[in-house]
Amino acid sequence: MIETVSTEKAPKALGPYSQALKAGGFVFCSGQIPINPATGAIEAATIEEQTRQAISNLRNVLEKAGSSLSRVVKTTVFIKDMNDFAALNGVYAEMFGDTKPARSCVEVARLPKDVKVEIECIAVA
């Protein structure tokens, strides 16, 4: 069985996809960018602020699915500028705490709404 996960505490999908799906004991979260779900705007300017907002959005989707950041097993991070890697890592480590999910990080030419970072994840439900 596949269950769609949707919360008002994370940005609405910008296209024909779900915030997340629960299937086979896992939660598959679509990439989150640093949109403030309360305003629908990108208010964060720095890579640190944008990373914090993107992970907060993921956390809210995971919580709606009955999961949490501590149950994340894999993330994929899309970053606009690899020179921001160390700053991103600082916030990422702080927010994930002792959880150290498997991760890929790739520099990309462009992200939706010209943000600096997008993060997706897979977690245990």
C-alpha cells in the first residue's frame, strides 16, 4: 500500500508530485527547498539559513508521516555552489545530531526558485 503524506507545515509541491509517500515501511520525501511554509516565500538568504529551513521542512513532512530526522537512512543534497559545502555541513550536522544518514551531495547548475540548496531523504516509517 502507498500512502500520500501532506502537511501545511511544509511548502506545497511546486509541480505534479507529493511532499512524500509512505511505502514498504519507509517514507520517501521529495526534495525540500528553503521556502517558509507560513509565507510561501524564500526568506533565508545564506546557505546556513537555507539549509536550516530545508531541513526543517523535511522534519515537518517526516513528522506528519510518523517518522523523524533520527529515522532518516539516506539523504541527497543538491547544492548550487560546492564552496558552501563546509557551511552546509555545519548546519546539517547540528540538525541531524547523532544521526548520520548515508548521503550524496552534488553541485548543480540551478535549483527551483534559484535557491542555494535542496534536500531529499528516505526514512524508516
